[in-house]
Amino acid sequence: MADKSNADQKDESVVTLAHGAGGGAMRSLLDDLVVPQFAGDGESTVTEPAVGLPELDDGAVHPVGDGAIVVTTDSHVVSPRFFPGGDIGKLAVAGTVNDLAVMGATQPTALTCSLVLEEGTPTADVKRVIESMAATASEAGVQISTGDTKVMENGEVDGIVVNTTGVAYVEGGAFVTDAGLEPGDRIIVSGTMGDHGISLLSAREGFDFTGDLESDVAPVNAIVAAALEAGEVTAMKDPTRGGLANALNEMAGKADVGIELEDGAVPVNGAIASAGEVLGIDPLTVANEGKVVMAVAEADAEVVLSAIRGVTGGEEAAIVGQVTEDHAGRVVVDTGFGRRYLSEPEGEALPRIC
């Protein structure tokens, strides 16, 4: 019997949890399957996006008149849906507002809300999620103005899935990307790392660690607005899936520069650090949902840091490193005794946390 040709052979590859971790596996999936289909050749659009799908940034930027529209979308499948410090509704709104903010769009125009509900989900839970979304939107200074609701049969979806899309306008096209780092820039984080991922895992698994673990989920648009007003911010990113490690590696790779971090300079809550040590999880590699990482021109670093610390949620902001010409595309941690690479996580250590 003749061998089947390659064209006739069935593709046995499947999607795994690693493809949702935000690291190399996800980028491969997007590069191989998604971007080639959706990026297009520009012939069907009136104006080419200034930042489009191929850039794989936190949002897209479309020039309009003298300014630009920034748009982003996100789906949330967190488990449990209610956790210390927040819930899936607060997470959905804050996550979308934050994706807009790190593109320089700190005054969102509107959000959408699409719900996919499993048959049998308590209406009290749905009400609680909706109320949380409304409160978080109010905190961020935006309204949810349109959406959609679907109900699936029992067992076809896990409880509540929320999708939110955000739209904002930036005057003069003054947007920020995650690829604008320049040698000499200082790296600033707006607060402690790893709070969301480790806190949520602890709640999910019922771990009883000493100390209060709580998610950091919150809008960061006020923090970003203060930073942009204070000085020159050259790049920003929302350190969600894969945490700070993934965010910095992506930023360094896109800009073809290196990043040097100072050991111990990155703020980590003591209880989070202890829990991470017990679990064997590095807080720098798990999601944050109320923080921002940015590169700032060297001359403006201290004044930007001071501005961030003056905003609620930014009190523990810190300068944690600098951008260099060396080891392009890599993040190096200077321990004082030597150096080590901070690599992006390869797999999904904590699934269903955002």
C-alpha cells in the first residue's frame, strides 16, 4: 500500500495549557496560526494601524485625524471566580483598562462586556460579578456601554466567562508601545510582583499560609497618567501572564536591547515571597493584575518614580534596573556575586488565573 503524502497526513498537534501562558509557546501559536490570517496586506483598510496585530502589543493603535484610537480585548476564565482582593468581574474590567493604559491611553472612552454563562450558575453570582464590573469601571472613569450574553448547557463551559473590549482616544497620536526601550533607560515597576497569581492559587487550593495573601487586581490608568505627565516614558507593558519575567523578555527582544535587574531591587510582598518559596514558584514569573512595568529616560527616572508613588497603588514603586546594549534580547539579574538570566516561563505553572 502506497504511503500517504504529507498533504494527506492528519495534523496531530493540539493546543496545550502552555499555549496560554504568555511565553514562547503562545507566541509560536500566534505567529503560526493567528497573525498570518488576520494581519492582512492592508488593502482593505482605509488607514494602516500604527500598531497592529503583528506587533503583539497590549493593544492596537489606529490613526484617526490628529489623534489615534487604541483598542484592546481580553477574555477571562479565572478559577475561583471570587478570590481575596477581587473577582472575575473586577479582573475583566481592570485588565482591559490596564491594557489601554500601557499603550498611553489613560482615559478610556468605553468598554464592552460579553458574558458566557453555564446553565445552573447561581444568579446571585452573576449579579455579584456585574456589580463588581460596574464599580471597577466607575473607579477607572469609564462606562460599559454595550455587550452580549450567551448561556451554554451544563458542562459546556465552566461557570462564567467574561470578555471585555476597551476603546480609547489619544490626542496627537501620543501612544506608547512595549518596544521603545533605549540603552540607558531605567526600568520601573509600580509595586510588588506576583501578588495576583500566588494569592489566587493559594485560594484555589486552600493553602493556609501565614500572612494575608491578596490579589493586586486594580486599574492602573491613574498611575500611568501620573508617570506620563512627569517625564519621558519610552515603553510600557502590563505584566500579566508570565509576570515580570515574561514582560521584560518580550520588551528586550522587541527592542533588541538587554535589561539588567538589580537583585533584591524588585519589590515582593514578604508573605508572597514565603508562599512562592514553599510552592517552588518565582513571584517574578506569575501574573500581576494591578501593576505596570515601564522604561523611563534616565534623566526623568527619579521624578517619574516620585509621581507614581504619589498615586494610590503606586506607593511601593521602585527603579529595578536599566536598559543596556549588552546581551540583546535577554534579561540579566546582577546578584552582586555574579549574574544569571531571568528567563520567561516556558509552561503554564498557574492555569486559569486571569
